[in-house]
Amino acid sequence: MNDKISWLSVKSLLRLEMRARFGSGVDMTPKAKVGKALSMLFTLAIYAILVTGIYYLAEMFVRRSHMPFEFLVMAMTFTVCVTTLVAIGNVVKNLYLSGDNELLLRFPVSGKEILLSKSLYCMVHNIVINLLILIPVCVIYGVVSSAPVGYYFVMLAVMVLAAPLPYAIANLLAIPVMMLMNLVKNQFLLVLILLIAAICAGFILYMTALSGVLEYMRDESASLFSPTVMEKFRNFAGAAYPFKWYALLLGGWFSGYSSLDAGLSFLYLFLITAALSVAAYFVTTRNYYKIILVGVETEKVSFQKKIPNIKRSVFGTLLNREFFLILRSFNYSFQYLAMAVAAPVMVYYCNDLAATMGQNTVGAAIVPGLTLLVIIIFSAIIVSFASTSISREGNAFYHTKIIPVSYSTQILAKLVLYGAVGTASVVLSTIVVAAAFGTDAAGNLLTDLDIGCIFIISEMITLALTCLAIASDVKSPTFNVVGDGEMVSASKNMIISLIVGILVAAVFGMFTMVFSFVPLQVGSTVVIPIGESNNIYAILCGVSAVILAASVAALFVNLDKRYQKIAP
Amino acid sequence: MLKVTNLKKVYPKSDRVAVDDISFELRPGEIFGFLGQNGAGKSTTIKCLTGILPFDGGSIEVCGYDIQKEPIKAKMNMGYVPDNHSVYEKLTGREYVNYVADLYRVSKQDRTERLERYLDLFKLRFAIDKQIKAYSHGMKQKICIIAALIHEPRLWVLDEPMMGLDPQSTAEIIAYMREHCAKGNTVFFSSHNLDLVKRLCHRVAIINDGHLIDCFDLAGNEENKANLEERFFKITGTYEKRLFEDYVAQEQAEMRPDMPVESVEEPVKQSDTYTDANDYYGYAAPEQFDTYAGNNENYDYAAPEQPYDQNYDGGTEDEQ
């Protein structure tokens, strides 16, 4: 490795990195510009929701429960943990797993120059993420706790001090994370189970927090935390090092702690950050080149599986291949199988929260409508994966054209697989909501008729959305694959499928909810009297059947002609 | 076996005709070479006749079945090896071959026997149970070839089949092409390697700028064989006397600036003893391939010079 660093090379590599991440921005079509603007708006909306959530949490702890310092410790714990996790992901992705490492090694640039350029990018990324999380947390805390002006100056210093720590930890942990990833690389089932567990755990955590926030928003007079819970918060805040030091430095001086505590906190944090940064520097500079070489060499590490020659039916073999191509990909397993299995859990929590909120504000009659809305939304999320069913064939797409199997049969195999997974998810979701809301103990919020009709309508819509998703990919597939032939990013078909699904869910859910309270009249004839859910379901079943029939027709009519037109 | 009539293909959003009014017919038992420069229309023609691309005019019949009207029957008789050897990389080699065998309705016994034979022939037994993503370029090419042959197609279509293959595998494929056509099947392949085409093919067609500009016999016609390069250069419009002479002369000692004149060896003459599979390119006689293949104890060899049916008239109704 050449020891001398050329800053010109570093600059060029950094520019290359930035271009790869964000595009050049030159020659963007108006359509692409609109897409980018919409994507930015969506990100801003999500960020606004996050900031609002932080504000309500701060109010809950600081104003209502009088635990400002405890809040600060927990906020700093959350901030440092999240930024560290993001930084680990960023470092692993950009430094070690980046597909361009092999390419860059061919250029007359040294390993140190590649490391430096990529590290600069990661560092900037880390600082931006830190600021995006720390600024709202610290500012909101300052506003809510009516902190003195000095607090905001200290806040700036803490933000500078807090930025390097997650990055240093990430650099140290990236190597063991890489080793772990290599270990589980071909353990597809294990990975799938872990993914499902992680999704469920994350979602439950999120919904529990959201439930608390919504409860607080709904009833300001309700007592927030029991004395036991408050004691637990205090114990946590007292022992949560090193996060407590950040809180002491930031707000300890006006929360009853001495200046000495703040000074010592600064010293400890400075020393820890410096020590970890130095360690990260040595570990990374000494191992980076070696590890990316190993990465390049082991990129194609695969598993070996001895099977006998098995004869399957044409349809069976198409199904089998489609399933294994999904199962043997981390991305696809996560996007599809893990989401499908975790959906009932998510449906339960969403429905529980929505039903609780809805009952308290509007009444129990909206529960069936809400359940329908939630189940269809999650089905739409799962089913949107089918909108890449052709695109995912990637470079092997030609194969679907040369085999002596009709295009209809090939598409039917895909439909059966995605339909079966979607159906399984709907069945499980229905069972879960029936068990949770349809029992005497739960107050029979859902009757047998509700449950049966919700299942039938959701199932028909799920199948219809699957047909439409596949049809959209037949119309305009995007064979944009990398590496092992996996898709680079979500296609526009996926986004459209998702939007259509959510719209259908909203219309069906709202229809059911609204006409639980308001009679539906055509002229002077009352079509649906209040409380006649049979009629609501009959209409929705009819509409669903029409949508399903139209979707099946949209997929299969003239399919051969449309499929033959696809030119890879 | 394959009848292409007035084939025309224009790519969408392109004003250029990629393939224009191409007609040719392949007879049972022949190896047919398809030559042309880069972008001449070779791969487009192959993609049309394998059903990958739709076309705008003309017709294609495989074993008497129109690829547009009876695509399943036509494809059932065809095996295709693409130039980019793309396969489902998440599957193991055996899974992939079984998948293809299922699609072509090959019985368990037949697929097992054939696979065993091909694994020995192409030296791929060590990797057959590994995921294809770990395969090298050549190994992927071999698994594509095995998958294309697992149903013993009557028409075997290969697009640049020798790209990236080691010399031994190339020799094996050449020998197998001959064996395949000796059984009355047909091999259709595109190539840029004129020497290979000259030695292997019974007939050759040359495409230039989307037009088929020549189609002639090589088997039994020494003059055509000898003039293949010159003819190719001339009819593709790339012939310049000086350049062609350079092309021909470049193997001669005085044209090898990379070697001292005294160390350059004369090309091996056809009568010289064949010793190494690496040497066949450009020098060795077809008989020497045969000798090589014959040395392989697993190789069930058929006479390479099996003449195609000179009197073939396109097949009878019964045959079709």
C-alpha cells in the first residue's frame, strides 16, 4: 500500500462517492425532478411526525411528570443509540460492503485514499444524522423546560462532542458485524426468523410508545405514569452511563447538579470519545485494506446443498424456483416473507390502538371499518412486492421467453405464490383480530358476521392487488439488478401498487365506518339504514368481486401479447 | 429443422432496422455458423428465433412449428445457450438443471443419465451442488450448456458459445456439437472466430448491417474454406487489401514485433503431431480435435465429418 496520500485522488473519489449516492443532478427529466421533490416532501413529512412525537414525549415527562432530567437522560440514550446504529449500518455499507471497492482497487489509488474518501463521506453522513436527531431533542427540551439562554450554547458544545462517539463505535463494531454477517450469510431460515423477530419487536416498541403519546394527547388530565414506573425511570436515569454524562453536561447545571458534575462529565466524555476515536483509527487503518480484499474474495461465497434429481410438475417447479429465489435473498426475505409473517402482529397492534382511540372518540361501531382498513393496508404493503415479479428475473429474464411453458402459466405460478402468501397473511390477521376483538372478554367489538365479511373482502382485495401489481410489472418492468441479480431499489410499480392499495383500504375502511353512523340514501330510498352492517358488507363484497374480476382480466387478457413485447 | 423467412426486426424507439428480410434454412445434421461484425444483427436474429424478441415481419419455423403460432412446441425442440450465460444464481447447479429438465418434461431417469454424462464431459461434477453465484465465467457457461442439452434438443442454438471457456472445454463442446449433429440434430451458432467456423461448420451465413449477404457451404468445399476470411472481409465491406494482407501475415515472423525474429516458431502445420489442446486455435486440423476427444474415455464419439443431408428439402409433412 502506498503511504503517500494524494489529495487529488481523495477529492475525486469523494466526488465519485457523492455522485453514486445522490446522482449528478444534471440532465434530470422533469418527471425525475418531480419524483425527487415528492420523495423529499415525504421525508420531511416523516421527520415532522418524529419531531412532533418528541415534543409530546418531552411535554409528558417534563411538564406533566416533572422528570426533566430523566427525560434528558433517556433522550440522549435514544439519540446516541440510534445514531450509533445508523453509523454502523453506514460504515458497513459504505466502507466494507460497497460494490465499488473492487472497481476502485483497479485504479491507481491506494487503500488509504479509498478509506479516507469513504470515511469522509461516512463522517459527514454521521454528523448530519446526529444534528437531525439532536437539534429537535435538545431544542424541544430547552423550550419545554424553559431552559436559560446558556443552555443553548452548551447544547452546541454537546452536539460537537456527541458527533464523533457513534462514528468511532461504528468503526470498531463494523468488523465484528461483518464477521457475523458472513457467519449467517447462507442461514436463510435463521435470518428470516431473526428478521421477523426484529420487525415484531421494533413494531411493538413503536406502537407502545405511540399509544402512550396518543393517550396523553387525548386526555391531558389522565395520570401518566404510576409511581412504580416513575421510580424505574429515575433508577434508569441514575445509572445510564455514559448517556447520563451527556445529560449532566447539557442540563445538569440547572437541574440541581453541581458544576463539578458537569465538568467531570465533560472530562469523562472527552476521554472516552478520544480513546475510542484513536482505537477506531488504528483498527480501521490497519484492517481496512485487508478486509475489503477478503470481502472481494469472499463476495461469491456460497452454500453447497446436495439434493437428488427430483422430477416436479411444470407448475410445481415454477413455484419452487420463485419461492427459493425470494427465500435465498436477504432483501427479498425482509421485504416480503418477513413482512408477511409479521403483518398479523402489526395488524393487531395498529387495530388495538386505532380501536381504542376510535371507541373513545366516536364509538365501538367504527371497529369493523378500522379493522378492514388496517388489514387491507398491510396486505397492500405485502402485495406490493409482486410488482417486481418480472423485474426481479433480471438478467435471466430471457429464460422465461425460451422455456416451453406459456407465459400465462408462468404468471399464474407467480400469482399463486404471491396470492398464497397474501392469503396466509390475511387469514392470520383475521384470526388475530377475531381473537382480540371478537370475544366476550373484548366486548364483542367484532361479530362473526364482521369477521367473516372482513376476511372475504380483504382476501378479494388482496388477490386483486396482487393481479394489478403483477400486471403493472408486465407493462413496464425495470431490469435494474446488481451483484447476484437483486434489484437495486424499489421500482415505480411498487410505489404505485402501494398507493393504490392504501387508497382502496381508505375508501373501504371509511365507507364501513361512515355508514355505521350515517344512513346511505339514494334519492329518498335508504339503501343502508343505520346499524345494518349486512348491507354495507354486501355492497363492499360486490365491489370487491368486481375489482377482483377486473384485475384478473387486466392481468390475463392479452397477456401473451404483452409479455412477448417485453424486451430485456 | 429451422426455417427463417423474410425476418424483419425493428427495435422500438429506433428508426434503424436491426434485421431486414433475412431468410435461411437449416438442415438436419448440419452445423451452421452465423457470422457478422459487432452490431450486424447476429444476436438479434438469434433472440428472434429463440422467442426472446418479438419481430415485425416474416416467420420462423422450428422443426415445422411456427415460433409465433405454436411457441411451446417450437421451444420444446430447441436448446439455447446465451452469450451472457445469465442464470438463476441463487440456485445450485443441480437445482437449475432439474428446474430446466422439469420445464422440458424430461423423465427422472433421462435427466440423471444425461446430467451424469455432461458432468464428466464438462468437468463440472465438483461444482454441481454449489450455488451458481460462486461459479466462474466458464463454469456458468458450462451449466448453461448442460441445461440447454438436458432435453436433447433437435435444434441447439448457441450465441458466442466459446467466449470465456478454457481450451479443454472448448474442445469438448466442439466435439459434442459434432456428436449432436451426427444424431441428425442441428447446431446453429454465432461466432467471431473464423478459424473455428472454418473447421467446424458445414455451412455458414454472413450477416451485415441487418442483411444476410452470403450463405455458402464449407463442408466439402476447400475453396470456400480457404477463402472464408477474405470473403468475410470483402462482403462485410471491411476489406482493404493492405489490411487483409496484414491480417493474414500477422502470424509470420517478420510481423511479430513482440518476439525476436529468431525465436518465432513457424506455425504448426496440419500434419504435425497434435499434443496440446491449447494449440488447436488457428493451427490444428479438425482431425486433431477428434483425436483429442477420442482420448477421453468418457466420450461417446461420433464421426465429426458426418455430412448433413445434402438432399434435404425442408422435411416432409410427417417429419414436421
